[in-house]
Amino acid sequence: MSERLVVVGNGMAANRLLDDLAVRGYDGHVTVLGDEPVPAYNRILLSAVLEGSHPRGAIALPERTPDRTDLRLGTRVLEVDRERREVMLVDGERIGYDRLVLATGSIPTLPPIRGLVRMDGQLHPKVHAFRSLADCERLDAAIAGDLRGVVVGGGLLGLQVARVLTLRGVATEVVEGAEHLLASQVGTPGGKVLARDLRRLGTAVYTGTRAVRLTDAGLVLDNDYTLETDLVVLTAGGRPSTALARRAGLMVRRGVVVDGRLASVTDDRVHAIGDCAEHRGVTTGFVPPAWEQATALADQLTGGTTAYAGSRTVARLRATGLEVAVLGDPERADGEVVEMTNPLAGTYRKLVVRDGAIVAAALVGDLSRIGLITQLYDRRTVLGPLEPGELLVPESAAAPAPLTDEVEVCACAGVSAGRVRACADLDDVRRTTRATTGCGGCGPVVRQLLGAAPAPV
């Protein structure tokens, strides 16, 4: 009897796992249990759908699966019975497994704002989450006429949504409890540059203050100021979806605790990948680590020995008129800091260098050097004493850096310029390298490479 593999979740991590299993010729029987009633899609590009720059169909993910795959959409798992090795669905059906993969992702958390939830337990009609395609479609339907909106949360997602609402004609304000925007990713100078850019683009910004109550008059801040609003979009928090794992008795801290095989430390027949997994005390919440985990697990399930040792963090803000990239943890990494800020030009650049190598970076407003910086970061290349400063000079003020074949152009999928140049067209790029299927930020460079001759070495 062939192995029975059950995957709970059908998001970006699960989709990558199925794709890699198919490529490796996995010969077991796979059952995929997806909570949402639609096929897998790229959540990072939901803001592009809301903006109108991407049609809904453009964010669909490839559906390559092993030969014997049963994909069930709109299916919710109620419990995991580890003793019997079965999952029980809400309708009472039980499905046996030999191996179980939890790819349950993350769920939004409600900030402590009175009035968000009505007495019947439903969200106030003005309140919107922004985590799923259904959330996106509901918010899209609500944008009509002359509206005012407030985005609660000044992180990557909050800035994306705020920018889109402004572009859609909504008078938008952002409320962030920290002292500056993107407080988890960039320092105060970078946050100020972003706030200035948003205001220039038509979005009001309130930092160092929190929303405490939603009333008929509007959203009340902790300084007693009231923001009149027709829409409130919550982007300020999310946490790994671990309720199923907890009820099954698996070890859970913030996420499901896994080892280098991405197996639960409680039960080696159960694996976790993506936002719900915690490896070496880290839950990432970003797509590139989830994809790396999926690839490593697919290798193990097909007889390989790849161990997951942890992932780099590469975060990218995708919003019209705003450019942000973050490598590693520039606010907490140890090392010498090389920093350059030009608020008038709307740029901020920071490198953290230890033992001559880049260990973290943050760039706001000009990402012309991000490919080269990412390559140096990944390889831990030892730089000369003048090189970090030179890397922070925008290409418009220096000789353009040629995109040699080794330069990484897609941070989400780890794709080099050479791999893109080897492809016949954009569809070939997406199918064989997965470039442009993550955050989408590499799209212009990929299109340029497809029509360009190889750069000199």
C-alpha cells in the first residue's frame, strides 16, 4: 500500500509542496484539504487585485500536483487524531494518513478596539480584514462613491492597502501605534521617509497613537481625536494558525515547533510548513521561507536527505509609488551600520556589516541596487572598507551595475538573471523558475532581461 499523505491547507506553502512533489515523482496518494472554496492563489498580490492592476485570474498559482491527488476545496478539518492517524472533517468524515502536513498559515488578530465586533459576534459593517481573496472582494465591493477610510497598522500590508485605497479615490489615513511606520523593519529615519512619501501621495499618517474605539462618529484615537471614516481596514496583526495542532497535543509555542526535517518535535509523522511552523524559535510570516520549507520537505518525502537549517528573511513592499526592501533584521542585527538618508528625494538606505559582510539591509525609495546587495548578502561576500558606502549610492549617481548572470533578480524564488535569460518567454520564466509569482516586484527586471543580451562578465 502506498503512503497516504494528507495536507491541511491549500495556500502558497502547500501549493509549492505539491508542485515540488510532482516534479520529484512522488508516488503516494495525496489528499489536500483547503479551507477556502477557491484554488490556491498568490496572497501577496491581493493588493494588486484591489488596485485593479492585476485581474483576479492573474494571481492564480500553478496547479501541478502528483498523479494521485485528491484536492478538496471548501473543506474544514475539525480535529487530528494522532493515535488513529486520522483527520476528522466538520461533517464527520475521517481521512486516514501515514504522514500529515500542516500548512494552515496565519489568521488575523483583532486589535483591542471597542466596537469592532457587534453584539451578534459579527464584525461591524465598516470593518474589513485583508487576508484572503474573500476579504479583498468584500472590500472592493465597499469602495464606491466619496469615502473616507482608515487603515489600522503601518506595517508592510498596511502601507500596501493604504496606497491602493488612495489610488481608488478613498481619502485614506493610516494609524500606527509605534513611533514610525514599518517599525519592525526599518529605523526612525526610514519610517519618516515613508511617512513623508505617503503624505506626498495623498495619504495622512498618524504614528505613536492607537485606535481605541469605533463609534457612529468615527474611529477614536487614544488622544481623544476622532477620525471620521466609512471604512476601517485591519492590517495590524496576525498569528500562526495553530488551534488544530494544539488540540492534537503537538508542541506549540508561537507556531508548531518543528526540527530540521520540518517534523513536529512531538510526533515525527506530522510536519508543519509556512506561517504556522516554528523552527529554532522563529516564525517568519514571509513567502520565501515557506517555499524553502516546502522544497526541503518535498525532498525528504521523496527519499532525499535535505534538512531545513533556517531561511534568510527578504521582505518587499509592493505598492505603486512606494519601494521598500528589507534583508535580515537590520534593526536588531549586530555589526557596523552604514546609513544614508535623503528625505527630499524620499530615499533611505542602511547596511549592517559584520566581519566585512552584509548581515542585514533596509532600502526605501530606490531599489536599483537591491539585486547586487541581495547577492552579496546571500554569499556573505567580504567587502572592502569603501564598498558598503558605494553600494548605497543610487545607480543614477554612479555607473550602472550590470546584471551579470549570477545577480539575483527574484528574491522570493531565488532566481538569478542567468536563469531568466535562459527562458523563452515570461510564461517559461513562471513555469520553470517561479520568478514573478511571489511579490511581483521583479516583473519589470524580468521583462527587461527577456529582451536583453547577456551582460558582460
